[in-house]
Amino acid sequence: MNVIAVAKEFNQRARRENWHQACDPTLAFSDSYYSNFLGIWQTKAEGYKMPARSQMTARDLKDYLRHIVLAQREEGDPPRYRWRLIGTSVTEIVGHNTGKLFEDSVPSEHLQRWNDTCGMILESEQPWRFLGQVHIRGREYLKAEHLYLPLSDENGVPSFVMGLLRYIPRYQDNDAFSEDEIFSLPGGLL
């Protein structure tokens, strides 16, 4: 997979469809919180493309648990995704949906994008950064930066998406991530 081309295509679609977000496979985070979390994932991968879900333990992730989500792909055509874990800071945004399918918990206008995003992360077998503005459950006053990581099942099949999700309040309308900020990502991603 050419991740730069996939990211560029995703970002162009996001702009066309007014998704208020963009992806960045270069992982250009400015906050070491994300880099430290990514370091745990890389250490657990131990030379493989990704670690297994069972390798990412609560003990390893204790400093991040309230900001973590975990979704599992369920086979089918098309595949479906189920929430396996939603940290307490994230439930304030997306709700208490642990155990539910995306189709039963995600607003219909966001469902295809969320499914496609999880598919992209699992197919690429690499971490992704997402930057954007929240447009769910009346939380439009928030901007977001997320790190999503693929995890395998015990047979090495990419089956889980783990995310480190952090939200930042906008204190003024001009405090939002601007279109230029969202879409001026490194690596020619537009």
C-alpha cells in the first residue's frame, strides 16, 4: 500500500465531503504524549508489523487508559466494527457504547467514514495521526488530535484498531483548527 497516496486520497475526500478532519501517516505529533504511546506499540511489536491485542496490557497502558478506544473488526462483507473499549474521557464525546457495533452507535452521517478509516488503518498495518474538529453529539466546541494503531489477533491477522484520542476545547471560534492547518500536512498529503 502506498500510504502517502492513500492519505492524499482520504484528505481530498475529507475536504470534498466536509469531514472536518485529515489524516497524516507521517505522525507529525507535537505532543510527546502521543510519541510515548507510539513507543509502547513499537516495543510490543518486537520486529513484527504490529503487536497482538493481547500484548497491549492495561498495566502497559495505565497512563493512557482514559483516552483509549479499541474497536474490533468482525468479518463479513462488508466488515463491521464493534467497540471493545472506550476510555472515560472518550465516553464524554462518543457515549457509553462499549460492546456495540458502530452501526448501532455512530451517527449515520459518520458511519461510512468511521468504517473506511478503520479499514484503512488495518489494511496499511501502520499507525496514523488524525487532526480535526469534532462534529458529534453537540461537541462542536472541541478540536481533536488522535493516534490510531493496528493490532493483530492471536493468529497475526490485523483485527483491532486502538486509538489514543485527546480533545482540546476551543475557547473562541477562531481557536478551531483552520482549514489551512488541517490540510497543510507534511509530505504533500493533498
